[in-house]
Amino acid sequence: MYRSSLSLIAALLLPLIALSACGEKKPAEADKSSAPASPAVADADAKNPCAYLTAAEVEAVLGPLAGPPYRANHGVANPKGEACRYETAALRAIEVSIDWKDGGQTFGVMNMVQGVVDKGGLKGVFKTQDGTTLTGEWDEARLNLCCEFAALRGEQLVTVNIGASRATVEQAAKLADAAVRRLDSPLATDTTDGDKAALAREALRPKARPACALLTRAEAEAIIGSPLSADPVGNEDACTYAWAKGGLEQQIKLNVQWRGGFSEMRFAQAAMGQALSFMKSQGLDAAPEKGKSAALDEDVTNIVGVMAVKKDVLFSSETGPFMADLAHALIVKAASKL
């Protein structure tokens, strides 16, 4: 999955926080002695990731779907996609995927990356950060940042990705448990209609174009209150606006990610949230501001800069705290062109 610069900055900050908690750890191994045998997955239904949750089960979390579930890769409809995507008309979504053969290895890597310490947890139990106990028919479970709930049973790994939604960890765990319970008895599923409907909805998404086309020189100058030094420069992913003030050259770079914006923003904010919590513990005021504009689906401003989503398109600008309001105004105007 593509990660914005803000997300990468947050990811770079996390190891500094985790150093004090990390020691030598071994990947967790699932308790295979009591795990059901892996089912044969020769038939099409068993291989279809949409065969393990019903639309109704996901709608109870997301709300009404825009169409039937469909197979996807990176959120894009694909009849052979490795994930099943459940999507609303507002482009909120939950994805489910299953690793049939290498789930234990993948789970072990997750443990190493996250620096997980064996808490002596019981089979089928997962504890959230606030101490809430969740149970399911899994051997072990892990949460990647905010949004990827992974449930391991034997060598089978069910992952429920709630990044593009506002679902809770508790809801993700409930969906994962339902999918795990069906590993031996998949639903009869045909995603042909869902795939076709999803491809048709692609036409309704904002089309990628040069980022500078979203905010002209004249519009930027009106917002900045100063003439630009030159025409904006960029590509589909970013546009840079430069001007002189007080004899000093200043600039703002507006980054654009054309799809997957909801998920990217939630993951990035989860990573950033851990970094900001650490800063707060050191006596630094780093509380983010959320929801500054009704013209955007979501937006947040913090010490790194501004992130905002409109129609699943992500806008970001790493201005720091000093030009955040200006960056926010530019983003609002650019988003209005979608």
C-alpha cells in the first residue's frame, strides 16, 4: 500500500518510542495441537475471500453497501483479487483477506515488527490497549496499528482491514471471528455481480490529473495573499507553490494521493498518535486539531502539517505548525475541484 510522507514521518518516529520496550523476542507460534486441520481449498468458493462474511454482517458495521462485495487488490476490483472489499457509496470500506498456507509465518513477522512481548495470553483471547478482552475462535490475534486485525488459526490467517472505515477494533475482531468460524465451511459465493458493479463505480471516482490543475496560480495567489515567484511545479502526486515574503523564499508543497485516502489517513494518524502521545508524556503540547472544515470528509492538523480526505482522495502538506492554516486553505480549495 502507498504511504504518504506524513505517514512515513510517523513511522520513523515510532522506533524511537519503541526502543525502551523492545528486547530479543521470538515469533509467536500458534497452538497447532488443538487447531482444526486446514481445509482443502480446491473449489472456487473456498478460494474466494468473499466466502467468509455475509454482506449483512459487514453492513451492521459499515451501513448500507453500494453494491455486492467484490474481490480486489489494493482496493481496485479484480476478479482474482486476494481481498474481499465491502464498500459504501461514500467509499468507506472494510476488506477481508485470508492467507491459507503461510499464515503462521506472516503472523510471526508481525510479532517481530511490532516488538510483541508474549503476555501469556490464552487461546482465543485478545486484549486491546485499554484492557478490553475480546474473544474468538482464533489461536492468536494481533492488531497492526489501528486497523488490521489479524486472527491466526493453525496456519490460516484471517485479516480484517478497517482502515477505510470508522469501525472499532471490537467490531473488527467480531468480523474476524465470524470469518474464522467459516474457514471449514465457506459460503456459496459468486462475486461476478459485485465485481461488475465495482468496476462501474470506478467511473464515479475522481480521475487522477496533474495536482497543479486542482489549484491554479491565480487561486493560490489569492489565498496566500502574495504573487508566486513562478508557475506552480509538480506532477500527479504533488504541486509546489513558491513566493517571496520579507526577502525570503517560502513554499508549500501540496501532496495528493488519488485513491485509498481514508485508509491512508487513518493508518497515518494512528502512527502519528503514538508519536504525539510520547511527546505529550515529555511535556510537549502536540494535540492535533480535527474537523476544521465541512468542505472535507475528514481533516486533521498537527505539528507535522495537514492531512485531509475528500471522496477518498488524500491531501497532505508537511508545513509544520507555522503555515498549517495556509496549507489547510489551499487544500480546501483544491478539494473543491474534485
